Amino acid sequence: MAKTILLIEPYLTIGVDADLDTMYIDWWGDVTKQNVLDGSALMLQMLDQEKCTKVLNINTRVHSHWKATAQWAFTDGFKALDNTTCKCFAWVKPPMSTMDADYVRRLNVENVNVCIFDSILAAERWLQGNRISKRTPALAAFEYH
């Protein structure tokens, strides 16, 4: 994999692997409410710039986090993600998280397939197994079916 680092902040790194059409969001340390809000805005900005269809959201190095992160993502965060090029979002939870697959069923997203994982390897395999076409609507009109 040829990852390119796009951005480094004191609480996250955002990178991309253009060959795999994947953006990597790697969170670490003690993540505050402001970090979540700012980091999510940066992710959306980078998605708009890079046009990736897959996101690997890594939380394995998060020590503590804003307690309402999951609730905010449920009510606000994924609504914005639904309007991006992202089609598959792999969420690798922190080691001591109790988040489960039921959380995903409650998300209000129409255009993004979200899945929660315990390991980065499992998340990467899931993303690689999802073949997403990056065709543009204008070009789709010229395709034969």
C-alpha cells in the first residue's frame, strides 16, 4: 500500500491510498469534543478533495474520548458523510469500547455502508472486498447496460 499523509493534527492523522481508493483517519490519545468536531470537519474536507469511496476510521490508539461521540455521530456526523463520495466506512473501535453492530443499524445513512470492527486487519479486508465504481454521473449516461 502506498499511503500518502494528507494532514497531521495532535489527535489524528489523515492519509490516503489512491490505489485502494481509501482514506485513513487515525485517531489517538485523549480525544475531546472539539477534536471530534474539528477532526470530522477535516475528514469531510479531505474526502471532498480526494474523492475516496472508502474510509478506514481507526480508533485503536484512543485512550479516552468524548463520551457523547457515538451519539453525535448517530445524530449529526453520518448525515454529513452521507453527502460525500464515501460509500463504505469501516469503524475500528477503541480497545475498551462496548459499541456493537446494533449501533450501525440505528444510523441514519442512506448512501454509506458502515461496519464496526475490533481489528484494523478485518476492517481493511472488508473494505477491499467492497468493489465500488468511481464513475461520474455524466459518464454513466454513456455506458451500455
